[in-house]
Amino acid sequence: MWRKASVAALLALAVGYFYHGSPELPEQILQYITLPDLQSSSQSPNSLEQVISAAWETLITLPTRQWSKVAVGVNACVDVVVSGVGLLQALAVDPGSGLDHEVLRSKEDLREAFIHYMERGAAAERFFSDKEVFQRIARAAAEYPSAKLYVGGNAALIGQKLATYPDVMVLLCGPVGPKLHEMLDEQIVVPPESLQETDEYHLILEYKAGEQWGSTQAPQANRFIFSHDVSNGEMSSLETFVASLEEFQPDLVVLSGLHMMEGQGRELWEDRLKEAVAAISDIRRDIPIHLELASMTDKDYMNSIVQEVLPIVSSIGLNEQELLFLSQAGDGPHADLTSWKGIPEVGRVTDILLWILEQHGRSDPSSEADLTRIHFHTLAYHILATVDGYWGNQVAAVTAGARVASSQACGLQSVDVSKVELKAPLEFDSSHSEPQEKLSLDPAEPVTVWRRGNVTFHLTPVLVCKQPLRTVGLGDAISAEGLVYSELKTQQPF
């Protein structure tokens, strides 16, 4: 120890001597000299992760006016979570090359689609059309040694998260079987019309960052979801959901499950989407509606949702893949990108968010559209984009969403800074094209705010879990937290 102290003292004297003669020298010297680490870990300066996590806690405050009754629908199921590589090996499927499939029809389609997304580290959800083959795979998944059963479906997961707030009463409409009903929080109200004799099962094939199968290696942890789910696929609970609102009298409606209809074929989804739009339009206009999107592959179907559904909801939640696909389907900004490379560029993301609010929302006060809020989430950062004058407490809302992503991915109730890392860029542009503003992220004040026209953007980094335990349902938890901490600024009808 005394040797370290002596060396440090001599170096300090030397640097001081040179500095007296030439103030520029120490900076040059220090490029080549590394002082010994004389500080213990308890004395080390706070990491960026510690600074951000501490700042979040001061920023996250509940709004003055909170939701008391939230109605959520309409997709609900039981998730069977299993190692993707492990299950496919148990099914005697060999690794090979990846290929995306809009609809899965066989074990081979499943293998190819799984590899396609695993090598990209991307999430996806597909419909499995063969009932008998799906049931055989589902049995193998349920019997797999490390398989776990969870509440599943965006609506049920959002309902579960909302129910952790004791002052919020939650109504859940969806196909609720006996196993799911048993797993739901006691605070959740399920109308008798939503109960059914059997559960709908969804298979969640997870993989870890760096996991390898054959020549495929996952760049990050994620999951591939598939099901043969007819009840959710037809949104059969939607009319029950809307009918139950009159008695329940919610002050917020959360809708999800539209993506499930895609696998039913164009003839069904065209007619069913018209019925869904009519049902959503029956909801009182003074009740805000949040729509949670999910993975889709049919551009015509996505474009129909963009044209017909987005203008009649108040808020949407989506991730980077859904955002880019939405833009591709609607010929929006950066539609020529085939996929994001690495962390999505903030400027490109905000170009698309602004386009959505300008073309399909109420950024123009004379517009008849209701959409005024978008909650975007990707692995490294989240953005809340809102039309000015409609939503308050968005600093708290965006940070609450990021905090739950950091803690839940690690399987914890709070953020453990030793288990997370900052991956967000510290500098970025407000747009990919002109005019663009150079922006930066201050870890001590970890929400960057800027405006484009009458749309305000709030960005906060995510402290990414180094070894995530479960990625399923993160998007739903993020959107639920963001809604809990959001407040309507005005009581005018949407």
C-alpha cells in the first residue's frame, strides 16, 4: 500500500512541476500515464447507471388526477414459456437457415421462422394454422422440464400490471379459461360472458443473448411467439367488452389483440375489422382509448388498422419493429429501410412518430382524428410523443415505463444498477432530415425534451438488463406504467 502511495505522490509532484512551466503538458502526459486505483469500490464515483436510476426516482411522481377504473380487452391466454432451442431439439428438429413465414403450417416453418428472428435478436408473433400439429407441440412444450406457465395476452398482462395499483379497479374482457382465471389478480373483474371452459395457450420460445444453435447466434435476448388461437384470433370478446363498458363506466379503455386477426386470412379480417371499428366507435368519446399494437406481417392489414383504427383511438403503444412496419405499410418516412440496424436512430424514429400524428392524429387542431399520444419503446430508449395540450405528467410517464423495463427484465421489483447497462446514445439528432437539432442526454436529468411543430417528444434511456430472465410482456408493462403516470390535461371529448 505504501508503495502505491509513494508512486502516486511522486507522479503528482511531477505533474505539478510540469504544470507550473506549461499548463498544456499535464493533459498530454495523462494520455500516457494511468494512476493506480486508490479508491475502493465504496468510494468510487457514481456510474452513469446509478446517476440515471437515482434521477428517475425523483422524476416519477403520480399525476394529480389518476385513473380509478380501467377497462382492458380483448386478448387473454396462458403463456407457456420455454427455451426455444431446447424445445426444437426435443421435437427432433435440426438447425438450418432462417426464413420468415407470415403463417406457420408445419414444424419446418416454425424452425425457419424461429431462426430468422433469433439471428436478428428480434421479437415476433405468428399464427400456427394446423391445430393438431400445434397441440402436439404445445404438449411437448408443457412437458419440457424448465417450462413455466404465466398469464398471457396483451390485455391480460396490461390488466395484471394495472392491478398492482390498489386504487385502480380493472375490468378484463377476453377468452378467460379456468387456468387463466386462477392466475389473475384478485382485483381484476372478469364478466361472466368472458369465461370459457378451456384455455387458449400461446407458446413463447425464448433465447438468450449469445445463445447458439447451429450457425445461428442471437445478438440479444428475445422471444418468438406462436399459437393456434381462434378465440383471440377472431376477437370474439370485443362486442362483450364494449357492451360491458356501460355498466362499468371506466375513465380509460385499453384495447389490444388486433394483431391476432391477421392469421385468420384476408376475408375474415376485412369484415371483422369493420365490425371492430364500429364497436370502438360506440365507446363514449369522452373516454380515452389506448391501443396496444403487436407484431404483424401483412402490410394491407396493418395499413387498414392505420387508416381505420388509429384515428379513432387517443393513444397507441408500439416497439421499433411495429413502428417501421407501420411506416412501410403506409408509405411513410424511411419506409425504404428493410430493418433497423442496431439501436434505431432517434431522428428516424421521431420522423415516423411525427408523421403518424400529422397524418393520422390530431396534430392539426382542425383534424377530426382522436390520436394525440404515442408511447414508443425499444431496447435502449423510450419516447413519448404527444400533441400539445392533451397530456400531462409525461416526464414521469416515460421514466416509469423505462424503470419497469429495467427491473422486470431482470426479474426484480426495483432497478439493481449492478445488473443493468446504459446502451442509449448520449448524443442524437431530432430528425434524420433537415431541419435537425443536435440533442444530448444528461444522466443527471435523464429526460430529453424537444418539439417539432406542436408535437412534444420526451426521451429517456433504458438501463438494459445484462442477463434478462424474461422478456415476454415487457412492452405491455411499459405501456401500462406509462398510462398509470399519464394525465389528461383537458376534459374535452376526444
